[in-house]
Amino acid sequence: MEMTSRVAAVLGPTNTGKTHYAIERMLGYRTGMIGLPLRLLAREVYDKIVAARGPSVVALVTGEERIVPPRAAYWVCTVEAMPEGMGTDFVAIDEIQLCADPERGHVFTDRLLRMRGTHETLFMGADTMRGPIAALVPGCEFLRRERMSQLAYSGSKKISRLQSRSAIVGFSVENVYAIAELLRRQKGGAAVVMGALSPRTRNAQVELYQNGEVDYLVATDAIGMGLNLDIDHVAFSSLTKFDGRRMRPLAPNELAQIAGRAGRGMSHGTFGVTGEAPPLEEEVAEAICNHRFTPIRKLQWRNSKLAFGSPDSLIASLEASTDDEILVKAREADDLKALKELSSRAEVRARASDARSVQLLWDVCRIPDFRGISHAEHAGLLDVIFGHLHERGTVPDDFLARQVHRIDRTDGDIDTLSKRLAYIRTWTYVAQRKGWTHDEEHWRDRTRAVEDRVSDALHERLTQRFVDRRTSVLLRRLKQKEALLAEVNDKGEVTVEGEFVGQLEGFRFRQDKDAKGEEAKTLKSASLQALAPHFHLRADRFYNAPDTEIDFTEQGGLMWGDQAVGKLEKGDDPLKPRVVAFVDDEAGPDVRQKVERRLQHFIDRKIASLFEPLMNLQRDETLSGLAKGFAFRMIEAMGILPRAEVAGEVKSLDQDARGALRKHGMRFGQFTIFMPLLLKPAPTRLRLVLWSLAQGRDIFPEAPPPGLVTVPAEAGTSAADFAAMGYRKAGARAIRIDMLERLADLLRPEDSRGGFEAKADMLSITGLTLEQFADLMDGLGYRAEKGERVKQKAVDQTVPTDEGVAHQDTVPPEEPGAENADAPVFDAGQPDAVEPGAITEQAEPVTEETPVEEITDHGEAPIAAEPAQPQDEVPVDKVSDEEVPVGTAPDEELAGPELEVFYTFTWAGNRGNQRGGKPQGKGRGGPPKGKGKGKRPPQGQKAQNYTAKPERKERIDPDNPFAAALSGFKSKS
């Protein structure tokens, strides 16, 4: 008995399993065919059936893809590509509500009216199609399927606040890309799904979302057509779309079709709006939640009975109207536009002279405009293809090869690759048409291979641009609440779960500068969580590190190798600065305390080591009275006291007190009271830091290079700064205080009133030229008068070599008491000045100690000053004849006397002298006004030949115990 064909309509909202039901029904028959609205969905269904029955019995037919095995029993097609006259047992049409679509509706209506299976026909779609189907398909059985999960409206939310597993829907490529870029920065990235993508690209993008690499999907309304994805929330970024002719608002049933993608299986879903989209009206949201929409009353229709007698008759049949009140003539489609354009061309009309040629022309006009450039350009391409097919029967291989070869490239950005993909789809469509190419299998494979390569490249570019794998990986692991694995290499570079996140500098994490916004927050959160154990391990290693690995900078920073780990701040005691550790709060209080303790131990030991003389002075309990107070002043000044500041206290010290202080290495110089060991480079560097902290300075002066006797007196550097460095400013330069005392020893025997010239030893210890020395003396309170005289010829003499001759870098100590001859300390303008003839304290020579420049740290050799070299002297043998002035005598006998420059120095009172006294020497102070007996030396003669007054008798040094005893003995006698 012959079975009657069953026709049924399975209607209901999304997520009711309608497509799955149709597949099961089809596989229950020997043969079957299912028509789907999208190429993407067709590929998805094809893969499912292949998995169930194997590829040998499943065919895939779309506009651009044709896989037809010899024993094909089940056909998966796009609705437009469904072959007619197959006579399969089962036929199904999905998303049948598209009969009302202005663009494609006439194709679905044609399948509704004419496509039938020999045993069963199913129509799947929205319940709004019940009325039209009942009217147009008599005897149709209706099956109602309810949604398996609930759908709720959640209102408007910012994109940054959208929950994970959300799909954001846009209706233009630009909108989709903008949203995806925003999600990349804030959420780690998004997958992109659009109808224009190839199945290969789309599947790769969907896989990113499905496997959890990204938690967000940005798509066009293509996802509303049956794509089954794990979506919890759908957000509309717009409520209008361009339908090919105009911008129009989306109908509630269209919104419901897309919103229904939220919630799969038994999982509930939500939908809402985001971005610039306004909130949904209450009645619209309620209709979507309850699946109640206005029934469809009109279906798009186009005549399927075509007349191929001529182009005009074909156009007329396509534009025919219908008398059915449910059907409405479809608007002019792209294929009809192309037919009209080509028919207007004389050459095409000449070719389309019979039914077969008109049929071919119509087939060519149905090639979709994948490129979307312009209607005229698309018509031009169709004209070329029609000409080849009509003239040769096939598209020439060389022509097709050129077109495909031009597209077969994978370089370029997203837009470039998208255009290539659109272009290759045209030739893929051509290659799929039976009989249009000479070697169909070759060109199908070739065009498919090019499309796959371009698709892969496009997927790669989309992923590079819209997916930040680093952030997405870290977000996923954070949500899973699993322990993150962090690694820190020897350069301090931090990777978490294999992704570079930043740099670890000491105990502070510096995250990657490229990260911004939400991405930066995610990176920091994940990084600090993963770095927690590393902070503790590093703190333990730092605590046990030797002092040689730690150092301080000249600006008070504390370094562990090349990494900053803290800084010094002012403490209650200048010699006990406070330590501030650079430790991230996330590292925890234990790490911070451990780092601070280690740094405090380091700086305390460093001060105790480099300032040992001061520490010994501080701990000396035998000091008392004035000596103890003076020791406190010296400790407070960190080993350097300008004598002018403590002149009164110095006078008050008796011999015992001075002796007790001298035991600690204290030197009472004419200009400065100091401790020579603290002038070494390392203590000087530390003293500048501690002194600057005590002064509350923001910028600390830097220590001069080790070994320099004098340094330039740079503008902006105060006398106090130089004093902290261990120097005294004098003119354009500053001289180290120990060398200044040695210079004072050399100046003491000179006639400072009558005038004297600089000795070689004076220039040697300062390392200055004569002009520089004159400026230095001017800064010390001397007047320097420049003169010229005839240079004396040197007499024949044996020049001593370095062998056996000691370099007199210092003045040898004199016999006790000898240093006091004619030795007044300061001029009358100084606080501790004395009258002529009074017994004064003699500034002790510094020569009993090794010069500071010879006691450099780490065995460094002192920087010796090189002899001054004339800058403008040119060797005679290098002067050309042209450079010799006219009239110059060529021989020495004809030349005039050679002149030399010299300076005569006299004491100028306190002019220009900074907190210092006149060096002791002959003629201190001079006689009262009007009683002077001295004369200035005549121009050109040496000052040594003139004396201001007779030399005084030897004076007794009150600091010398033997001299003091001798004085007492004389007074008794």
C-alpha cells in the first residue's frame, strides 16, 4: 500500500530543538534533503551528519561549496542551492519565517510551495508562520515546541560590565570591529562572527569562544539563524539595521530570533542592550520573553514559471504578479537588476538569441555580488563571464588562473584579506557550477585551497587584533580560582602561565606598559597573586645577601645590585637615618619588614665602618668638659668644622683637651678642624648623603672625583656644600681642606706684607697653573699683582733624576717650637685674632699624616696634577716661513729679551676671604699706620730682596708640652 506524504510544520521559539528534530527524522529515511538559511549553518549540519553516517553518503551543496560523493543519500544545502527534482524521501526547510524577508523571502516561499519529500516534508520556524502555512499548504500538520529554557530581559549595561559568555550584536562591520577592539582592551578579547566570513574562518573564531579562550562574541545578526553556541547573554548594540535600501528598526520577532541564542539546553538566558542602543520598550521586551509576536500575513513571492524565449520575456515572467492575497510580489532582487543591465547591452542581446542562451544568461546573472563594490562593476564582471561561456562553453583556464593567482596572497590587514575572500568566493561559485570550467575538479580544489589559505590568514589577523591571549588566559585562570604559575628570569622579566606580564624590580612589580584600562587591572591582579611566593623567596635571598651586594646612591637610594630596593630618610640623629623599603603592598608586611631590617643593618654597618673615627669619638667616655662638647660639635658636623665657626671654643680648649681630641685623629688646621680619614672618597660620599638628609635637601650634591686636589667652583654650589665635600671655595676653584692646610704651611714663612712669589712646591701641591694659583690666592684673601720681567737664562747644571730624590709633596715637620716663629694665626678682622707680639696657638702641620690623596679607597692611585702646559706655544720647527712676521730676526742674537710673567702676592685683609684667617708668616698685620718701614719691591725685581721688618724672636707654641714647660721654667728663673 502506497504511503501518503506527510507535511508538517514544527513551529516555536528558538532553543526548542527544531533543527535537531529534523535531522533525526531525515536520518530515519533512506534519502533526504535539508535546506538551511546560511552557508555557515549548512556546514555545521553537514559536519554533524558526517559524524553520524560518514562522508561517503553526505553531500554539501552551497553557492560556493559542492561536495557530492557518488553514493550521496543525504543532501545538506542552502535554500537557494537546493537542487530540484531529486525525489528524496525527506525534505526539510529551516527558518521558514524568512518567507517574509524582503531580500530572500521569495526563495523560501518557492520552497514552501513547491519543494516536497516523497514521504515527509518538514517546515521549521517561528510560530508567526502558522497562518500563511495553513492557508498555502492544505493538510499541513502543526507541531508546537516550547523553549527548553527561560529568557529574561536585563536592561541596559555598559560593555565593560557585561557578564562573561556574552554575545554583543552589531549590524555593520565597523560596529562589530569597534566593539571587539573595546573588549580586547577591557576583557582580553572577543571572537568575531559575521555572515561574510568563510565557514573556515567563522568556525575558527567560534572555536576561540567555545573553548573558553575568550569569553565574549561579537557578531552580526547571522548568529540568529540557527547557530548553536554556549551564550548566556545577548546584548544589542543597536536596534536598527540597513536592509540594503534604508535604515529601519528591527521588528520584535527579529530581535527575538537573535535574543533567543541566549541560554542553550536547560540553561536560562538573558538579553538586553548596550552601547548607544536605547532600552527596549516594556511591551517589546515582554513579547520577546513570552514569545508572542504579530503573526506574519504577507509572504514574498516571485514567479517560478520562467519564460526563456528572450531576455525580455524572461524579465516579464520574473516581474509577473500574483492574485493570491497572502503573496506579495518581491522587490527587484540583485539577479533581476543584473539581467536588466546586461540585456541593455547590444552584444549580450545578440548572444542571447535562443532559449538556451537566455537560460545561460539567467544562470550567470544569479552569481551573487560577493564583492559588493557597485552594481555596474558586478554587471561588467558577469558580462565577461557570459561572453566566455557563450563563446567557448567554459571559462578559459588562463583567464581563471590569472584571477585566482591575483587573489592567492595572505599578506595585508583584515580589510584586505576580507576583500580577497569576497573575490575568491565569486570564482569558487563559478568553479562549483557544473560545466562552467574545463577541469571542474581542479578548479574546485584550487579555489577551495585559496579560500582556505585566505580564511586562515583572516582568522589569524582577527585574533591578533581582537584577542589579547595574555589577558584572556589570566582572566580565565583567575575565575577558575587556580594557583597561577609565575616565572622570573635572571633579567627580572615576569611571565604568568607563559605570558609576559611585566618586570620585577627589586620588590616592586612593574607591569607591561602596553596594558591599559581593564587589561592593566587584570594583569596586575593576576601577576601579584602569582608573584606572592616569589616575593618571599626573594626577601629571604636578600636578607642573607652580603653587604657587598648592597650599596647606596649619591641621592640616598638603596640598591641591591642594579635594582632599587629602598631609600634613606632623615632620622632623629644625623648618623642614624631611617630606611624606607620599596615593597609592593601585595607582597605583605612580612616581606616589607624583612627588607627594611636588612637595609637598616646595612646602612648602620656602613656608617660604623666609614665613620669609625667619629664613632670612637662618640663612645669615648674619658672625654669631659669642653673636650666632650667640642667632640659633640665635630660629630654633629660629621668630621669637618670650619675654624671660624668654632674659634672661641678652640681658644677655650686646654692642652689636655686638645691632646685627647688629637688621639682620635682630629687635626686643628688654620682654616678647618677636621679628621683626615673622613676625607677619603667613601666617607665623603656617605657624609654628603647624611648631611643632605639632615639639611632636608631634595637634591644632594655629588662627591668630587677621588684624588682631585682642586675642583671647579660651579655656580649654585654653596660654601656649605663644599665644606661637606671636604673642600673650601677660593676663587674659581675649591681646594681640598687638607691640601689647603699644607699650602698654609708653605705660606707661613713668606712676607705677606712686603710681597712674595709662588714657589714650585705651592704650584705642585695644588696642581694649578700660575694664573689659576693667582685666582686661588685671591679667593683666600691675597692680592695678586701681575708683572713681567726678563727671563733669566738657566746656568749649566745637572738635572736631578727621580732616582734617589724624594718627591717633596709635603712640608717636613719642624722641630718642636720652630713652627711658631713669627706665627700669628688670623688677621685682626677675625674672631680669634691676636695683637702683634701675643703668644697664639700654632695651627698644627698636616704633614705628620699621609696626604689624603694618597689614601684613596680600593688601592686607587691618587690623581696627580700634571704640570701646566702653555696652550698657545707652537714648536719652532712647526712654524712655516709664511707664518713668520716680516722683520722678525731669524737668529737668536737678533731677537729681543725673552719676558716671563710672575705674580706678587700680598695680604689684602679679609677681602674675598671666606671664614678663614690670614696664613701665619712674616709681617703679620704690619706696623701701625704711618709707621710702616717696608717698601714694595721695584718692578721686575724679586720680592725676597725686601723685608717689611726684622724677624721676630721664636714664639712658644702653647700646644707643645715641651715648649710650655720651657716657658714655665724661664718665668721662674
